[in-house]
Amino acid sequence: MSNLVCYRCGATATFPDRKRCECGEPLWFDTEESASRFSWPDSGTGVWRYADLLPVGSSDRTKPPGGVAAAAGATPLVRAANLDESAGCRLWLKDESENPTGSFKDRGSAVGAAWAARAGKRWLGTVSHGNMAMSVAANAAGIDVNTGNTGDSDREEEGDGLNALVLVPEDISGERLAAIAQYSPEVLRVSGDYGRLYYETLAADSPVEFVNSDTPLRVAGQKTTALEICEAFSPTAPDAIVLPVSSGGHASATWKALRELRAAGLLDADLPRLYFVQAAACDPIAEAYREEAEDVTKTEQSESTVAYSIANADPPSGTRALTAARATGGAVLSVPDDEILDAKADLARKAGFCVEPASATTLAGIRRLADSGELDPDDEVVAVLTGTGFRELDADGEKPEAVELADLPDHLRALAD
């Protein structure tokens, strides 16, 4: 699987020679033939269960790669009935924080690392100062390039792993840098327009295979989120899938998965509706949807938001995400910070999930969709919780009351009142 195709104009290219089409839109792997033959597999787990639809080879279903990459995917899909009333639908939660480094990014990084090892690459890179940086560094660290990434080598020499290169902004915080550095990648702090790095790295003549936010390898891995959701619902399907959207890569990957399942005859012609949610402080894709624009353009009105990990003013796959929402009868919307924080609190208090604010935009968006009549109480709706919130907890929060040990029995008895 080495051919790429443009969803918009249909032009083709060969991977890895190009990542974006001459028309300006991103490319993804052409899986038309393999998708037409696909059926739900009877073996394999996680990302590698769907190896027939990945650019790595079907053998990975029975022999997944070693290291962290072997553990990507297979995340829980949980009914959250306690939130049904406030969500206005039958709510399901896809918990992507159960991936090895705590976010859905491991799906794309695992496929990227596996492909790079098979192709004889020594360097895997990305542009990120958060979840994607940690994910690429961790997945590269676990790959043995001398065994073709089969995970069955007896070699234990230091340095057999795939090298990782992470480009971060010059003003990155010490806490974030430490989280990335624990996996021993090469880290470069870059001054200047950090937003340009996405394009500069893809155009650079270098030995590094960059798996940035919406590159073909990353989209190929990230589509397994939706494949898992749909297999769990099979032979039916959810009425809607709701995701946070930043670059548009995960949104595009979800649409790609639905298209492939339709080609395989595993989904009806009416696909699950895709709804993508942004923070109101930075919402170029939602703005284009509201204005009925054909293309997403860079916003000049970006402000700070609690959902900073999805605050992308110039999303490289924004137009593809916009197209995905419209093609499935869904929508793109944005929510303010107070609603995001309220949803984050409810996900913890009523469902037991600690998520980053970006993930909480899904529940906040679902509430708005239900209030507007877009979602019905009987709709089966999956909210994708893209990352853990445990890295962002405030250690200086209010402390509970202290109780003398001798008074503990009285406090316990009082719970019955």
C-alpha cells in the first residue's frame, strides 16, 4: 500500500514522495481495493487488528511490533448512562487515555514507527510540544529496526531503537520538556513562526520521516479509533460520533474509516453523523461551517483557551474535516471555556473519567447539539475522549477537612444519615 490519493480532486501520488496534493489538500492512502475485500477480523488486537487496512502488512495482526507500539489501540468503549439526561442522548465514551502515553496519538505514532522500521529508516520525527511529541518519542524508543519491527529479536544492544526527533517551540515549559525528554529523543527548540514548521518539515530534504498531525501514516493509524467503535456496535452503528478537532487529522481519519467500512459493506449508505467540536476562542473550522464556506482559512482572532491543545489557528486538514462533517450530515461547532470546564467536571463526577479540557469539548458540544434538536434522546452517540487529564491536575487545590482518628467512627456512622 504505497499509493496516495486526494479526497478532493482525486489526484494520486506515491508515498513517501509526497504528503500533500498539488491542489493544496492533504493526501491519504488509497485503500479502495483492500477496503472492498475487508471483513471484521477474527484475530489480532488494538491497532494491528486492522492491519489489512494499514500500510504495514496483514502479518502484523498475528505478530504485532514490539515495544509500546504493540499496545496501541483496544481502548474501552463505555456506556455513560449517568450523563444521558444532561447530554440529551444515549451517551457512550471512547476512552483514548488508555493508550500507552495517554492519548489517541499513539495510534498514528505506532503505525508511523512500524512503517519507518520496515522501510529501513533511522529517524522518526514530529512537530509538537504535547501529546504527539511524547507519543512519537515513546513509540520510536520501543522499535527494533534490526528485526523489521517484528518484536521477536534476541538483540539487546543499546541503540537498536528508532531515533526520534521532536521540534518544539522555543518557549516550551520545563514540565512539558521533561515529559518529552524521558524517552530520550533528540529535541530541538525552534524560534520563529512555529506554525510554519508543519510545512517546512514536510518539504525538507532530510533522513527523518515526519509523522505530523495529519500526514498519511498518522491518519492511517488514527482511523482505527472509528474502526473499533464501529466493530463494537456491529452489525448496527452509532447514530453519531463526536470528536474534538484541531489540525483535522483525527477527524479526517474517522471519515476515512467510515468510507472504508461502507466500501466493505459493513456500514449502510447512511454513515454515522460526524460532529467536530472546537473551543470558541480558536475555531477556524467551525467558523467556516457557520459561514457556509467551502474552505477553511487561517483565523486572526485566536485567543487563549483552557483547551489549548486544540487551539490551532491554521489547521492543515481543516477543509477535509469540514467536508467530512458535511458529507455525513454532521456539523462543526464551538463551545466556550465555561461549558468546557463544566463538562470536564461532569465527566469526572458522574462518569469517573479524568480528561484534558480538549476532550471535554465533546460533551459540551453534545449538550448544544441536543438543545438545538440536532440530537435526539434515543440517539446512540459516541464521544471520543482523546487524552488523559491526569497530567494537568492542580496540586494546590482546596484540601478536604482533617479528621482526628478517634473521631473517625462518628464520621463513618454519619454517612448513614
